[in-house]
Amino acid sequence: MKKLKIGIIGLGGRGYSMSAILNNMKDVEILAVCDSYKDRAEQGGKLMKKHNPLVTTDYHDVLRNEEIDAVMIFTSWEEHIPLAIEAMRAGKNVGLEVAGAYRLQDCFDLVKTAEETGKQCMMLENCCYGRFELMVKRLVDEGKLGTIVHCEGGYCHDLREEIAFGDKNRHYRLRNYLSRNCENYPTHELGPIAKILRINNGNRMVSLTSTASKACGLHEYFLKKRPDQTDLVNAEVKQGDVITTTIKCENGETIVLTLNTTLPGIYSRKFTVNGTQGMYREDGDVLVMEGARPRGHIRGEFKMTGKRHVRRYDHPLWRAYRKDRKKGGHGGIDYLVLRAFVTGLLENRRLPIDVYDTAAWMAVTPLSEESIKNNSAPVDFPDFTHGMYKNRTEKNGGIYDLS
């Protein structure tokens, strides 16, 4: 059996959980594991002991290994693009954990490096493989929702405890929330929408505006939970509690993204797709289609809630996943995105989330930061494909390509 030989850099909570899935794939061989914290590196080595990997705190040891085909990067946000660039220059393909970029130029540099080296870089955006997200993509591709006009998404997740105790749990979000004000985590919501709207495949994002609310949530949480930590209590939190970003696409669609992580609330990605013949909304789990005639016919439309519609319109990937009874984090989407990366490289296919997608989705963060600084002024969205998006298609690189 042909195996993909990989090295893993970053073994915090996310890196460890993704590595556990890779550890059980028969066509993956893990040659090296690395984390700058020695205890995390050693923990990763114990998890993957059957592979007998090199265990190191120096990522250069991973990049110098000529046997390694691909590097998985699960480090803090700041290190994602620099490490990806260095890995590709070392002759490695890259699987990159989700994050926003810090500078727009970094996104251009990421694309340039991939083009110059011929190596692939795939953002491991697991939400692109969500069961409901793929169901809606199938419905859109089959024309059942008509012409898509508007989409919404969000990352609404109460992360106050994780952020506020970042100095103790070694989490990078704390320093980011104290020093930046932007849409810092756009890809969970944007990735599935970008695939539905065929961004970089005949369509592209052309402009963006972002607005930040005032920042109160973290400060009040510091006062309540860490009153003796004067540096936090007296800190000026720059990250607004709610960031709203509006994106205009070349083909006329609009996208609204919402970031809400420092206020109480329930988890939601607010996934919503509005078309001329129907819509889907995650909150409330509602699918409406004109002209459908199963049970539940209401005023010329068909409205379904609960699990009924996902069983009826399940994507082939999810049907196969459920039939095989595979297991993976976040209900299976971690497994599916990792399989897309592994099989794509083993079969020498264009990866379904390529470097142009990766750069475009990450660019939302610095663009939103610029817009917020300038009183929500619109900013132009660059075309990282150099005009190639006009003739690109999903063939040989589509979200469907997963064996």
C-alpha cells in the first residue's frame, strides 16, 4: 500500500486531536512530531509510538527530513503562513489548520511560494465537510434552490474562559484579543459558502466592509473571573465583541459573516443560503424549496426541519461515511477533511481546498482589520488567481473528490 509520509508541527489541543485521527489511517506514515513545548512533543510521540516518529522541539528537524511528503501545521495562528512557506520551500506539501492571516502580503507570498515550488497547500477547513453544508451544496449544484443571491455565516462561540486563561493554558487567543480588532476566525463560516458560490472557480470576492462593536465582554469577564490579575483587569481589549463583515462577489451575491466569541450565547455557525427557489438556515434547521411535493406542503413551498431533509438529500460523501461507520472529531468532519488531503496527494490530484482558496479565506482577517480601522470603509478584495478564476472549475479539485 502506498503511504503518505507526514510530519506534524504543533501538538496543542487541536494538533493532538487531528494527529490521533491521522495516527489510525492505514495509508499514512508519521515520521516526525514537533512542538515547541517539550511536554506536548513527548505526548505526541507517545500517541504515535507505533510509527516510531522523530520527537523534536525544533521544526527544522521536520523540514530537513527528505522522506517526508507533507507537513501538517497545527501551531498558533501567527506561525501558520510563515511555516507553510518554509515547508513548501523545503519541498513539502502542506496541510494548514484554520486561521486568518496577519498581513495581506503574507497571503500573496503563500500563493507565490506554492506556484514557484509546485507544492500544494490546503487549508484543513473541516466545516466544508459538514453534513448540512454538503447537503446544501448538493442542492445548489443540482439547481434545487434556484439562483443563489445571499449567504450568511458566523462563528458564534462563547470562548471567554479559553481566552481569559490563555496565559495559563498556553493559548494564543488571549494575546490576539488584546492587540487586534478584526474578523480573526473567518474560515469556518466562509469556507462552505465560498464552495457553494464557486469562489475562485468562475466567481470571486471583490470588496469587503467590516464593523466592530464596542469591547465589553472580556473586560467584565476578567473582573469576574480573574480580579487579582491586574494586568488583565486594566488591559484595553481591542477586539470588539461582535464583528460584522459584508462581502460583495463579482457575480452579484452578498455574504455576511458574524464573529461573536466574547459574549454569552449558544454555539452557531449561522449557516444560511438564500436562493430564488428556496433557502436553508442552520438556526432552526429549516429547508424551504418551491415546487417540492413531499409531506409538509405549505403555501406552495416545502418546509422541513430536523433530520428528515438531511436523510433525503444527504451528500454522497456523508452517505459513504455513515455506511463505513468511520470515526472522526467534530462529528466526522475532521476525518473527512483529512481524508481529502491524504487521498488527494496520494492520487496526485489538485486538492479540493487549494492555495488560492486558502489565501482568499485567510485574507478576510487583514482586510477586515483595515476596514474597521477606517470607520468601516470598503476595501478591495484581491484576486489571488491572477485572473485564472474565470476559467477554473471544480473538476479534479472539487469538494466531491474524496475516496
